[in-house]
Amino acid sequence: QLQLVESGGGVVQPGGSLRLSCAASGFTLRNHAIGWFRQAPGKEREGVSCMGTSDGSTDYTDSVKGRFTISRDNAENTAYLQLNILKPEDTGIYYCALDRGYGSTCGRTMYEYDYWGQGTQVTVSS
């Protein structure tokens, strides 16, 4: 069964950290580009970060550069998004997504991804 399952969301104060996980089943994660997206209430879903099949190929939206880090554990077949120095504007539902193609690079637009997880809520509030 092809599935992506996110976890790790929660409520955190500004300046805090969270690590989101995206466990894949039915895929060999290292063979596919992965992306992390988020959707705040009343806003469109935006691409936060992505990683291609080459570990050197990553991309981040400007608002999270220097604060978020995408990674992948091939042995665990799991992708991660480390969120540091969180701000209230980081609040939203975070989704991981997978490109069923085998390209080495990645993108942060929704149409590039074929499979999606159910999302995990991140709330940054004092």
C-alpha cells in the first residue's frame, strides 16, 4: 500500500522547535523527490521545502531559510523537517508529498507531487 504518514506536530511557543516526520510505505523514499508543504487557515498551500534524490539537492522558501532543515533517513524510509526558531506565522497544517518520478531535483509546487500524507498540525503561540 502506497502511503505517507506525517507525525510530530504540536503546540509550541515562539522560538521553539519541532521535528516533523514523514514515514513512507510502498515507496523507496531515496528514489523520489519529496516535499513539505503547509497550509495556514484561509491561505493557499505553499511549498516549504523539498529534497531531490541527490542529498545535495534541497530547496527552501525564503521565509524558512536558516530555520528549517529537510532530511531523509534511507534506512528508516522516513523524511524529516526540523523546524527551529518557530514563529506564529509558521502555524498551519504541514504535509509531506512524494513525486512518483525518479528525477534528481525537486520543486516546491503542488503539481509536481503525486502522493500526499494526511497532514500534521503545527501551532506556534504564546
